[in-house]
Amino acid sequence: METTSNRIRSICVYCGSQPGRDPAYRAAAQTLGAAMAENGIDLIYGGGTKGIMGAVAEAVMSAGGRAVGIIPEFLMDQEASRKSLGGLTELHVTKDMHERKHMMFERSDAFVTLPGGIGTLEEIVEIMTWAQLGRHAKSMVFANINGFWNPLNTLLGHMSTEGFIHTAHLVQPMVIDRAEDIVPAIMERAAPVAEGDPDVISRL
């Protein structure tokens, strides 16, 4: 049988530009960033150098990996400092949020959502919407650190039960409690599969 390779080269990480109240959030970002670098996976993210965003980027680069920041001009002084942005492997400054999100999507093989606020939620919900519309089949992960995303997952389940997620089979984000399990789970889902393998659909 022939095999099809779906190697993960980059992961988009959505997360807060604030550190949050629980130190576990920052620790999870550091664990995820280090694991990505160790597996040769580039970080695609919103470019911030503060909060959880800064923690994951710093962890990636400290472990020898690549951090690609994509940030609109108007956020450069809110989520980062122009000096700190110069330390990223790559920096792309966009004219608006729409261009930023499109570029992040195009450059990413999978998506992970760490704890964050309204902006973080909006970004992953848009990616889930595109999956529901059949625009992509990339892996999506909720890093459910200390149950952070439990309320959202309850709401999604309620929406599905009530018949408002009409293609629920296309919207199946992985909910993973431990940061160290995220990269292995994404890589396993994207592992090369033999054509005709009956488990292909279950892995996608």
C-alpha cells in the first residue's frame, strides 16, 4: 500500500496577551513551546511578547525553534514592544486583523488554543466555523488547562444537541488537559496512513 504523509511543520497557537491568574497557564505555554521546538515544529502566533503569548514564543526560541509572529500595526504597542518584536524569528506586520488571521491560517498545519480572552475565543471559533463549512480539515486542540475550556465545551455540546451544529462531524476539536500531550496527539492524528486503511477517517 502507498502511504500519504501529513507531516506537521507548523502549529498556530492562540492564547492571551495577559498571563492570567493561574500560574499553570504560563507553565503550559512553556511546555507546549518547548515540545514544538523539540519536534521541529514552527510556532505561528499573534506576535505578542507579553502574557501567555510571550511565554510560548520564548519557550520555542529558547529550545532552538522558530517563532513566527503575525501582528497588525495597531497592536504592536499593546501586545508587545517594538524592540522585543525584533527578537522573533520572523515578524509580519499586517494592515488589519483580517489579514493577520488569514496569514496565520495559511501558514499553519494545526491549531492549539491555550487559555485566553475574547480575542482568543474569536480566533478559534472562526477556525471551527471554517471546518464546519468544509474549508479545512486541520487538527484543532483546546488546551484545557485546569478545566479552563469546560464552560465552552458545555456550550458547544448544548448547541449540537439542540441541532445548531448541523455538520458536527466536521467540528471535532481535541480537548487535551495536559500540555505535554498536545504535540504527540497532533502528530499521531497527522501520521502517514496507508491508502485504503479503514482507520483513515477516524484519524482525520
